Amino acid sequence: MRRSTICALALLSLTQAGMSAEPADTAYAAVNRDLVAGHALLRVAALHKAATGLRSSAVALCRAPSQAALAATKARYHAAMDAWMGVQHLRFGPAELFSRADRIYFWPQARGKIAAAVDKLLAGEEIPAPDHMTTASAAIQGLPALEHLLFDRGAALLKGGAGAKRHCALLLVVTANVQSIAKGLTDDWSGGHVDFKRAVSQPGPDNLFYKRHQDAALAFFQSLHDGLEAIVATRLRPVLGAKPKDDRPRLVEARSSGRSMRNIVVSLAALETLYTGQGKGKTGFGQLVVTRGDKKLDTLMRRAFTLTLANARSIGKPLDVALRDKALRPRVVKLHLQVRALKQIVRTRLAPAIGLTVGFNALDGD
């Protein structure tokens, strides 16, 4: 039977929900192993590669400023943002260490805080030395600060003089910092000081992070739920009013770079792979569902992600533009309902089906 919206699918799922006995602890081991190898490691490596490319492009821009060099650096910025959106939901472990997640992407923000902090530095306030960036304000450390430098103030890089030199100095410090944070994430997931790959794959009494495979699986599962909630609570709910006149497009994420919808699409696609799996094995949480014989739930989850992503991609314009478009705004409203419904399926149907419990999330408004 066809369903017109994911909300209908969610309501159907609630009537079918049932509590199942927890899987054996070892049943989570394969999921954890593949989510580390096929999801976390691939994505932090992609972030490090993109951040390195962004840093190199910024160096080239400052050596020989030109419109072409600025455009190339903006393109590298978009690649780095894509990579971050593909991994930002993994806010546990290495992302928590040294406040890496907040430093690389300080958002949501108080109104104008990042722009104001960056502009003070451009106006003459002392620029932190590279080795002091870890203790500097998060507002100047990461990708949002780079967005302001490249998209709002980028033209100043081409004018020459002391202002351009100062602009480049800040651009180089921030891109180096983003590259350093990305390297730290990669190192700690694959070895480094923490070796989080081992922490996830070898739980036990001496493991400082996880005593059971189920505990590690819960960290990934919480990332799935909280990633969906973040899309609702920080990207869609704040900008949507009850009526078009009540919309708040000024609160849209990444307005300067015009990638507000792109962020949502990339985030949704990344969250989908937590369920479907990625890489050769393609073992995500869906494998646990199928193994336990709940084919209806597996079909529901896959269809929910497919329809939600299809609608998100169909919008095709930044959120602030779509909100003003009579043909596109209903799709934004529908997307808000779809992501909320998908999150509810995860919380009320998927969690009990695979023996996991969603913890408290301060963003959760449902």
C-alpha cells in the first residue's frame, strides 16, 4: 500500500512495534567492526584529506591572489564542509577529546558571534599563533570562521596591502587549525594516543570506554538518533514558522556559502549509512534487524530514508531561498515532518528491536 508521507509510515510503525529480547552481546560486534572500518575510518580520513586540500589551496591563494585562486579555495572549502557533514554526527570518542567537534564547527551560534570575532581580528586585534589556537575562542577556529573569511570578506584578499596580508595571515592560521583537528580525529580513530578503533572492537573490564560490545553499538546508535534530531532542532525548526510570514530565513545555516540544504542532504545520506552499512560488508544496524527477522521494519527504515532524501534533494536551493518560494516551501515543511517521523521510528521501533535504548538529548523537542 502506498504512503504519501513518512509520517504515515511512522504511525503505521508505532502500531506494529513490539519489544524483543536483547541480542547476545556478540551480535553487536560485527556491526561495530564494520561501522568503524566502513563508516568512521573512511569518513575521518576523507575529512583529513579535504582539510589538507583546503590548507594547500589557501597557501596558493595567499602566494598569488586572483579570482581563480579564490574560487579554487572556495571549492576546497565546500569539499571540507561536505566531509565534515559526513562525519559530524560521530560526536563521541575522538570528537569529544579536546572539544574537537565544537572547535571545527562552532554552530549554532549566538547571532553574529563568529562574524564579529573574525572581523575584530581583521581590524587589528592580535591573531593567535598557530600553537595557541587550541585555547582560542571556538568562534575563530573552524569552518564557520573560514566561511566568513572566504565568502563574506573574500574580496579583500585580492585588494593587496596590509589588509590583505592580515586577512591571509588569519586564513592560514585557521586552515592549519582545521587541518590539525582533522588529523587528530584520524589519528585517534586509527591509533594515536587513544586508538579508538581498538576501544570499540575490544570492549572489556580494562577498556576505559566500553565494557561490552553493546555499549559501543549504543554510541553509534545514539549518533543516528541525535544526528536526525540535530537536523530538526538546529536546521529546520528554528527557521520554519507556522505560516510563511513567520519564517526566519536569517537563522538559516551557512547562508554566506549557500549550502544550507546541501548540509542537510549530506548529513542525511551519512546517517542512512549507519543503518544500511557502507563498504564491502555493508553491515549497519539494518543487519541486526534482518538477522532478527523483522523484514517489515527493515523495509520501513530503508523506505523512510529513501523518501526523505529524495524530498531533500528535490528542493535544490538554499533554505532561505526555498522558504521564499511558494513551490518549494511546502517541500521544506514536508522535510521537517519526514525527519521528525524518521527519528521517531528510530526511537520507538528500531531501538527496542535491536535491544538498545536512546538516551537523553538536550536538543530533543519531541
